Amino acid sequence: MSSEKFDVIVIGGGSTATAIARDLSMRGARVLLLERHDIPLGATGRCHGMLHSGGRYAVKDPESATECAKENKVLRRIARHIVEPLGGYFVSIPPDPPEFADKFVEGCKKTGVEFHEMTVEEALREEPNLNPNIQRVFWVNDGAIDPMKFAILMALDAARNNAVIKTHTEVIDLLFDGKTVEGVKAYNHLTGQVERYKAEIVVNAAGAWAGEIAAMAGVYIPIVPNKGTMVVIQKRVLNHLVNRLRRPTDGDIIVPHHTTAIIGTTSINVDDPDKAYPTKPEVVKMFKAAVEIAPIVKKTRILRAYAAPRPLIGAVGVSGREISRTFKVFDHEETDNIEGFVSIGGGKMCTARLMAEKLSDLVARKLGLRAPCRTHVEPLPGAEDEVDIQSLARKYGLYNSVAARAATRWGTLAYEFLDETVKKPELKALVCTCELVTAAEIKYAIEKTWAVDIIDVRRRCRTLMGTCQGQNCTYKVAALIHELTGKPIEKILDDIALAIRYRWFGEREVFYRDQLRQAALKLGIYNTLGNLDRLMGM
Amino acid sequence: MIKVETEVLVIGRGMAGVMAASTLAKNGVDVTIVAKSYGTTALSSGCLDILGYIPEVQGVAQPPFSGFKYLVVSNRNHPYLIAGEGDPKKAEDIIREAFDSLPEQIKNLHVGSVENNSWVLTSFGTLRPTAFVQKPLEPAIITGEKESILLTGIKGLFELNPVFASSIAMKDLKSRSLGYVKVKPAYVSIRSLEGAQYLAIPLVSTVLEEDEEFDEFKKELVKLAKRENPDTILLPSIFSTPNLVEKMKELEDACKCRIGEVPTPPESASGLRLQRALNNVCSTLGIKVFHATDLKPEVENGIVKRIVGTRRTLLFTEARKIVFEAEKYVLATGDLIGEGITCDVDEELNVAFRETVFDLPLYIPEGPIATTDPFNPAGQNFSKIGINVNSEMQPVDSAGRVVYENLFAAGSIIGHYDYNAEKCGMGVAITTGYKAAKSILSRR
Ligand SMILES: Cc1cc2nc3c(=O)[nH]c(=O)nc-3n(C[C@H](O)[C@H](O)[C@H](O)COP(=O)(O)OP(=O)(O)OC[C@H]3O[C@@H](n4cnc5c(N)ncnc54)[C@H](O)[C@@H]3O)c2cc1C
Ligand SMILES: Cc1cc2nc3c(=O)[nH]c(=O)nc-3n(C[C@H](O)[C@H](O)[C@H](O)COP(=O)(O)OP(=O)(O)OC[C@H]3O[C@@H](n4cnc5c(N)ncnc54)[C@H](O)[C@@H]3O)c2cc1C
């Protein structure tokens, strides 16, 4: 048993849990965060990455719309380096119901969502790839945000405020003293050990898995795991986020993201959040819907499909689209007479900070902490200053494109890892030429941000996420992990197998044209040349 | 419009196309090649595999032909067996004959034997079975004798990470009771590439072509050899040109140990060397090679009359039509990678495979085109997609009828096998290329 006693244990490592760890540690609490896999592995790591303006919920879900509209402004400030402030369009394409536009205007006004109508000509000038049949267009303040980096930076900030972040550590039970939760029992996947930790308060922020954690305390919270499937295409295609001007349905958003665009999304209640897989019919639906918005998608290469479980709060039997996207804090002392245990569910990735503030207010009260919430004023690591690409490139002798990618992924933190290249120039070499990732960046991800395997590095650096889907970089990243950390080679081989298999799973749904050709080459490299099928497959 | 008349037109300039063309040219046939680009051959590691594994069977095929007794049971349509008219003994003979008939430039580039699979150490640190390796890769063959190998990476060139690869190598060797073969990691740097961002093998090669750079590199290697005193130094496959291969001897003399390359992912020197050697074969034998795209056949009465293509001599010049008229045609356009086959989709994302020149009927295995496991040792259905041929290497339809009387095929455009799973890519290309040529010769 660890002898150290924490003020708070936060269970989970998504946007919600990391935001809570950041908030409470900034208020002076001693925090331990436990995530069973990697920090943004749940819904956060696989969501759409929309920095919502609130427009999407203005009609059906005013509470959530208001929250989004507020947080949008905050994140543009505190996370500016990972936000792409693109702006969004809501477009109506026949047969979208014309009367929805009026409801949209009304909803935006009521909820404080910024918007204005544009002429169709104006919109087509800005977005030549849009369907020329659009009837009406509204501009809103949507943006894109890197959701994985968002969670990691919040964890990094928490760590800077003395929080302890433990990944690959799964909570398997709660520890009780009578009716009071006094800690957790956790399985450490890296060491194979069962560990125990104690704290004044245990916070259940396990997203779609929160119901399972609550059950460990014998209480029920109405979390409905709800699956969304998304499709990634090779080009950004559009300059803005584009939504359909109708009630949210399957495949009505395209979000440009880093070097790609993401088409989303479905909404299907599922029993087991760990079994949220994309299916071919969903992919087809998404593809057709995206072609309707931007016909160019028809010719654009699809890289892969993936799915994630939303932690919606609702009742069993209600369709996912009908459930509000707002959040709820559960004080189990009040509702279930169990002390030292609070849960949170619902919400969005982009409202995580607000969710954390509400929950932390409650926890701070219980702990007697007086310090006010500062999460909306303090910048996240890397957002302290604007990065000048030209001078970054010049300082370290990089191509502008390489410097630009590093800065969009890390902001001013790029200076930290590029500093190492002064002594070790070989760290400037690119490990991934799709997303322009230097070895220095990967080293930083491993040494400073809790990445222990290839997939962890992917979430931080976008390796494996580009056009070749890990063909050229998977083994290179694996090799760096082995070289830098001495991780045993058997484990490294397992990592390679897992990373390639995981990519394959999403690629398989879209095996045609160049993506199938790429797969053929990938097998040539790993199996014909490397003979890895015989090493791993038997 | 340009018009090219030739006795045989070969489409594709990879291993299969050049094997067919050179066999014909050596027998006095007037041959022309047309291709739109380079294919898989140039991306390969240039080893000539015959047969490493049978998908359903554990363990390596040693010697390669020992696998045929399984092949006749598991896959009667394998191109080797088709070439041997269904008889494994005949298949062996035709493979031996084909490898015997390899053009001199290709023979001189390689060492090995059709009767034996050697284990060659790769840039992943794994061992893979193959029948022939290029001479610069010979030191990477693990013979089973006691030796100390210094696996040496170039700083910043991540295609070979020596620390990673030697860990895998030691694990792999131990599992084969060869733990007494020692593989140790080391690094050298190439001075003018320090801090380079796009460090790729062609760039390394270009830099090493400069004498001053090469001498620096040599000095570093000598230092390393003095310190570690290895039997063998293995580097990534970086010696792209004949001049550099020549200079490897100079390195050996200076380091007083063997210097070799390991097979390395594309673009590696060994793949480029093989493709260059194939190009040389063509020029030596007087085979004209044309570059053209959008090839469209014209057929009459079950006979291919001519093929019309598009050609640009320079990037900005106008595209011109080029017409090839031949008595016989050989289709050697490769698979999905070489683009002898493409896969398109309709609005519902239903896939449709197509042979790109003649729209020939394709063999498409039943079931999903890919399994859920990329490391499935049984391979993937999409790799097995290709055309059907008869024992004369003539494309046939599903009923076995010859599609065009004067059309033959060779290489990975042929279906019913998976070279990733079987490790047999070049062997099939060489054998079927040879057999296609023989069929044409027998019809003269
Ligand atoms: C398809 C889709 C698209 C979306 N698009 C957007 C969008 O564009 N913008 C937006 O703002 N929101 C979006 N969302 C919603 C958003 O992703 C989620 O609301 C948010 O990410 C939830 O974060 P979370 O931290 O609560 O849950 P999660 O991110 O799921 O985190 C829960 C974590 O808990 C961990 N965990 C589970 N059990 C245990 C245990 N026993 N011990 C330790 N750890 C455990 C999990 O591994 C997981 O990492 C989308 C959701 C989906 C599904
Ligand atoms: C990474 C990798 C490593 C490999 N390593 C090895 C190895 O070490 N040993 C081994 O034995 N095998 C290896 N293989 C397999 C081997 O490379 C192939 O089986 C072999 O090269 C196939 O040769 P080919 O001549 O049939 O096709 P290709 O080499 O692909 O040639 C096809 C030719 O046809 C042309 N072409 C295609 N379509 C058209 C068209 N429509 N019009 C005009 N021209 C066209 C192409 O441009 C090209 O010139 C490897 C494969 C890969 C992917």
C-alpha cells in the first residue's frame, strides 16, 4: 500500500478527469489521477474534436448550447495553440426542412450562440468545395481542437501543480471504511501489481465507464454508453467546419483537423463501451452524407473509420439523439448516503473545464479549500505565447513546414523539445513524414507526457495518423521507445503487433483505391521483408 | 502519333516483364517493353525468394521445394503448379530452368541457390528465409557459424535502428538456438547529413558518392571496427550505385572485417540496384523500353491487334499517342502496388477490382478481402486477387477458356498466391516470366 495519502483521487483520464485534476491541484489539493490505459483513450481520444459554438445544440438542447458558447471563448484563450479557430457554417441542402433555419436563429439568440447569416454566393466563394445547391448559410464560431492534446496538456498542468498522474493503472475496486469511500484498489498494467491508494475523496470521472465505477460503490448513475462512428479523409477539403441545418442526424458534420478532415457521426446506444466498433453500413452512411455536403469527398481518399462511446446521461431505452449533452455532478453523500465519493457524467469534451469547475467547487467545499477556480484564466502549457514559425524554424534549422507542425501540436512546448536538437542534431530527423514529426518530439512525448507505447505516442504526436497509417513510422517509433526507455523487446514486439492491428481495424472498412494499395505495401514491408507474420502471427 | 512495330510487346518493366523480355531477346525475338512507371520490384529488398512458407503449415520450407508436397494439397492453382502443369516435379524443373536462364547481370548481382533457403538478417532484426541475396547482402546471411556482428545504424536514418534491431536479432537467434551468434548495436554519422530532416537512403547514397564524404565515413567505420573488433559490420542498404558497391571492398580492407547490408524498407539500395540491373539487361539485349500511360487495347476476333497509349516526352509538352503493334503480348503489370490491378468503389462503397489494361476476368477469393489480422500467416484475400492463367501462361476466363490467343501473362498480376505469406514473390515473377517466353518461343 502506498503510504502517501492524497486529498483527491480522480478516476479516468479523459477530458473530464484531467480537467478535474488540473482544477483541484491548482486550488492546492494533492491529487492522484488514475487512468486504466492512456490519458485520452476513451471518448476524448476518439471524438470529433469540435470546439462547439453551441450552434449544433441551439434548437434541441439549449442548456448544452449555452455551456458550449461560453467555453468556446475560454478555450480559445487558454488552449489557443491547439485550437484551429476556423469558424463554422450551418448549411441547408434540400431536403433539409426550411423552417429549421428560423428555429436555429431563435435558438441561437436565446442561448447566446454567436451567428450571422451569409449569402450563398459569399459562402461558395469562401468554400468552393461546398455543394452548390445550398439554400441558406449561417456562420457560427465553431472551431477545431485537438482533443487528445487537450487532455494531455491538462494532465501536464496538473502535474506541474503537484498532481500525480498514473496511466495504465485500472481501478478495480473501491476501499471502504463503513459507508465512507476511503480509497481505491487498482491494477497496474505495466507491473502486473495490485496497488492501493487512499484519499479524502474519490472522484469518478470515468466517462462511459462511470456506471461501472459507481456500481463498485453499490450506487446507480444513469450513464448510457452511446456510440458514434467517424470517418477520416486524407485532405482537409473545407476551410470551415460545416454542419447541416437540420436536427442532428448521422453524417452531418465535416471537421477539418490537422492534415485531415473528419466526417461524423452516428449515435447508437451500446451495452458495452469497450465494444464501440465502426461498421461498414455506418461508414457508407457517413460517406454519402459527406458527399452531399461537399461532392469532392467522393474522390478523396478515405484513411480509416473509428468509433467512440459517449458518456450520456439518460434513461435506458431513450434514443441517444434525444438525450441532452449537458452534464451532471452526483454527490453520493447526498443521494446515496455514501461519503467521500462523487461522480460526474455527460457533457462534452469542450465543456470539460466548466464541468470540472462545478465538480471541483463541490469537492473543494468538502475539503475546506478556499482558493478560487483559476482554470479559465491560466493558459495551458504551451499556450503562454504565440509561436513565430519563422523564428522557430530559424532557431533550430528546421524547414518551416516542420516547425509549423510542431508548433500546432505543442505551442511553446516545441522550444523545450527542440532545444535538445542543439546537442543531438540527429533528433531533428523526421520519424513520420506524413505528419512531419521529428525524433525530438517523440522523445519528449515519451519522457515528459507518460507515453509508454506506440499508440500513446500517436495520441500526442499524430504519428500513425497520416496517409500511410503507420506503414513507415510504426517500427521507427517502437525502436525509439526501446532505445530510450529500455522497454523489453518482447513487449515492444507486442506493441508493434497491437499498433498495426489497431490501425488495420479502422482501415479495413475502407480498403479500396489507394488505401488498399497502401495496405498491400504495408504487408510487403512488415511481412515479406520483415517476416513479422511468422514472428507474431503463429 | 508514334507507331512502334515489334514481334512481342511486354507490358511492365519489373522482374516478370524483364524476365520474359530477356528470355525472348536472347532467342532472337524482337521485343519491346512499355510501362507507365516502376513497380514493386524497385521497392523490394531485391532478394530472390522461391518459397519460404506454406500458409497452412508451420515452419520454413527447407529446401524451398520441400514445400511443394503441401502446396499440391493446399493450393493446386498456385502459379508454380500451373507453370508445372499441375505436377510438382515439373514445377521444380521449370523453376530451376528459369533461374538458370536469368540474365547474366542479374545472376552476377546475387549469390545463393534454388536448392536452399538461407536466413538473412533484416533491418528489423528478424531473420527471413530466401534463396538468393544480392552480394552486398551476403554478410547478412546467418550461416550458423560463430560470429560477432556489429549492426551499425546511421544517425538520423531510422530505417535501421541498431539498438532495436539487435535486441530483436538476439531474441530471434536465441529462439533458434543460435544465441552464440552475437549481434551488437553501433552508430556512425555522416557528417554533412547531421541535422538533416528528410534523411532517406537515396540521399545517403548521393552524399557517399562524394569522395570526401566517403573518406570521412570510412574513418568512422574504421574507428568503430578497431574498438569493437567484429567479424562483420552490417549497415542499412545504402550503397545504391555500382561505384558504391565497388567501394564496399575498400571499406572491408580498411576495417579488416566483412562489410554488408541488411534488407531495408523502401526505397532501399538493394531494390534500386535490382531495378537498375533490369534496366541494364534491356539495354544490353537491345530491348527498347517505352514510357506510356492509359494503355488501351484494340482487339479483333479474339486477337490483340494493337495497344494505344499516351506519352509525354517532357512534363510540359503535349501528350502524344503512341501505338504498339505486335504479334504477341505479355502482360506483366504487377498487382495492386504496381497497378496491374486497381480497386474502385461505387456509391455504396462496394468494391470492384479491375485488371487495368485488358479488363481481364479476375480470380477473387470468396469472403472478406482482408482478415482482421494483418499478421495472419495465412495471408489476405486481396493479395491473392489476380488473373487466371493456363499452363502456357495465357489468361483464361473462369471456365478455363483462353481470352486472347496472342496474350500471355507473368508475375504478380497472376492470382492465387500471396507472396507476403509465402515469401515467393520474385520466384513467381521469374518462373512465370520465363514460362510465358517459352510458350511464345514454342509458337514461332
Ligand atoms: C463520436 C463522438 C463525437 C464527439 N464529438 C465531440 C466534439 O466534437 N466535441 C466535443 O466537445 N465533444 C464531443 N464528443 C463528446 C466527448 O467526446 C465526450 O463527452 C468527452 O470526451 C467525455 O470525456 P470523459 O473524460 O468524460 O470520458 P472519456 O474520454 O471516455 O474518459 C473516460 C476514461 O476513463 C477511463 N476508465 C474507464 N474505466 C476505468 C477504470 N476502471 N480505472 C481507470 N480509468 C478508467 C477510460 O479508459 C477513459 O480514458 C463526441 C463523442 C463521440 C462519441
Ligand atoms: C516492400 C516489399 C519487399 C519485397 N521484397 C521481396 C524480396 O525480398 N524477395 C522477393 O522475392 N519478393 C519481394 N517482394 C515481392 C516482389 O517485389 C514482387 O512479387 C515482384 O517484384 C513482382 O514483380 P512484377 O514484375 O510482377 O511486378 P512489378 O515489379 O510491380 O512491375 C509491374 C510493372 O508494370 C507496370 N504497369 C502496371 N500497370 C500498368 C499499366 N496499366 N500500364 C502500363 N504499365 C503498367 C508498372 O509500372 C511496372 O513497371 C517484395 C514486395 C514488397 C512490397
